[in-house]
Amino acid sequence: MSRVRTRDLSFDLRAGETLLEGLERTGHAVEYQCRSGYCGACRTPLLAGRVEYPHPPLAYVPEGEILPCCCRPAEPVSLDIPVLEIKRQA
Ligand code: FES
């Protein structure tokens, strides 16, 4: 289980959930297209923590940013991304 902190809240990723899916579930304003590391549309600033890529993404990932569609948090992460809509945690 990985703890994720954003500008507005913090939550735990569920088993088998990608970081992108977790951000969507909790109402965050994250963009995407391919959902598999090709396009770079989901680039998100990483403020703290470290992620890993099980398969190296084809999209360019600048220093200090991550691709939440295809990375896995290797430790608790802090992302510079806002919530669009605050949803109740189940
Ligand atoms: S949605 Fe395309 S790289 Fe993440």
C-alpha cells in the first residue's frame, strides 16, 4: 500500500491500482491520453518521494516529474496536483 499526498489531501493506493487511477478515484485534475507511458499527457510534478517504472516509458519524463499512468510509488510520494472535486473515501 502506498501513501500519496497531493495539494489537497492524502490517500492510499488500493491493491492493483495505478497512481493515475488513484488520483482519478480521489477527484484529482490529472490529464491522460494513452494511459501506458507513450504520450506524456499525464506528467505530474513530484515534490517528494520516489517512483519506479516497471517498464521504461517511451514519453520523456523531465527531472522532478512523473508519469502516474505507468509508475509505481517506491515510497510515500507528494505530488503538486489539485483536487477538482473532493469525494468521500470509501
Ligand atoms: S497518459 Fe500517456 S504517458 Fe501517461
